[in-house]
Amino acid sequence: MTRIPHQRREIVEARDPEDLANRAADWIVTQLGGAGHERLAVCLSGGSTPKRLYHRLAIDPWRAALPWDRLNWFWGDERFVPHDDPRSNFAMTKEALLAKVPCPAGAIHKIPVDGGSAAISARLYEFDLQRFYGSSSIDGSRPLFDVMLLGIGSDGHTASLFPGMPAIDEGRKWVVASQPGLDPFVPRITLTLPAIAASRAVVFLVAGADKRDVLSRILAGEDLPAARVAAAVPTLWFVDQAALGG
Ligand code: 6PG
């Protein structure tokens, strides 16, 4: 079996999903809170694990500590469904966080889903990212995202980069259309590995006994999409005891 080396990896052990959400929310405040003038870019993940974290960020003390006027919101992946569809990652994050906090107009960079196809949506989202970044090529010394939040699926996917699908090998584009290996079986739009890696901090949130097996495979360096991310950049993992097998 192919094993891939990982970069520096830090694991924060949490008791359970509630503790994991608290620790991740505290960490986000240390990364993004405080004084400053520069704009900040946060890339949100879909899935059920981060929802608790999003709820935390919408309430004090976390809410009061975040510089809402400087935060810009992006998504790592989206399902090609309307933004008010229950399967939409945007809909989940809006309900859990963005509808409850003071986001300035223009700070929400949702992945467009009205382009006629997932491939067209991917192009449109890439344009938006490049406009925000101010260039169509990534400069290794200037991150695109300040914080990149990711989850893992039981098959080792992250964002909508699924094992064995061509999207995982994309080395040039920032965003591509992809097909899921797991439910919901709707076309996806996903950041590619180079775009994910263009982040100041890459964070995985992993909870639940159903992630135990895949987590140990990823940590062992099995060639799965989430392990490719960990091979490309330093990563921080918030993991609960059930997922760790403790
Ligand atoms: C998606 C995701 C996906 C998710 C993992 C983990 O749109 O489905 O962004 O990559 O993060 O599947 O999801 P859970 O947190 O629900 O296990």
C-alpha cells in the first residue's frame, strides 16, 4: 500500500463533540481575534461535525472576540443544489452562524450554484477567489485563506475530494466539479489541493466512533485525500476520544 509522508501534525484531543467545538472555537479566536486592520479569510467546511463550532462562534464569549467587520467567508466545497436546499453547505452555515452575526455586505463568498452546471459554478467560484486574492496564481508566501476548516468522511474524503476521483490530482485549477463517493449523491464543487494548501492554518475536525478506522488510516499516511492535505501542509487536528479510539 502507498504511504505518504505528512508534514508537521498537531493533534488536540477532545473529550467529546461538545468539548471539541469549545476547543476549536477558542483556537479560532486566538487565530482571528484581536486588533488589526487586515482582512481575514475563513474557509468553512460542510458536514455535521463543524455545526457545533459554528453555533459557538455565533454566541459569546467567542462572538464578542471576533472582528466581524474584517472576516470574509468562503466554503471548501458545496453540493450543486440551491442555496436554501437542506443539503446545501451554505444553508447549514447560514443557519448555524452567518445569519446570526454581523457580516458586512460582500463578506460572504458563497459558491455559486446557479451556473447551469457544477463545472460552470467551479469556474465562477474560482474567479471570485482570484478577485479576492488579487491574482490568478498562488504566491507561496501569501496565503489565500487564514483559516481552512476541513472534515473527513468515512472513506477518507475531505472537502469534496473523494478517493480515486480525478479532482484529487488537480494541480493547476483552484476549484473543480467533482462527483461524490458518498451520500448525498449530487454533483459537488470543491477546492483543489493547491487551493486548500494555500492556507495559513489548516484544521481538521473529527468526531465519532465511525471515524476511528479512517482516521487511523489517514494518520498512518495511507494515500487518501485527507492524507494528501496533511502531506502538503502542516495540519492541526481536533479529534474527540471516540474517533481516537480512547
Ligand atoms: C461535505 C463536506 C465533507 C465533510 C465530511 C465530514 O460537504 O460533505 O464538506 O468533506 O466535511 O464528509 O462530514 P461530517 O462532519 O458530517 O462527518
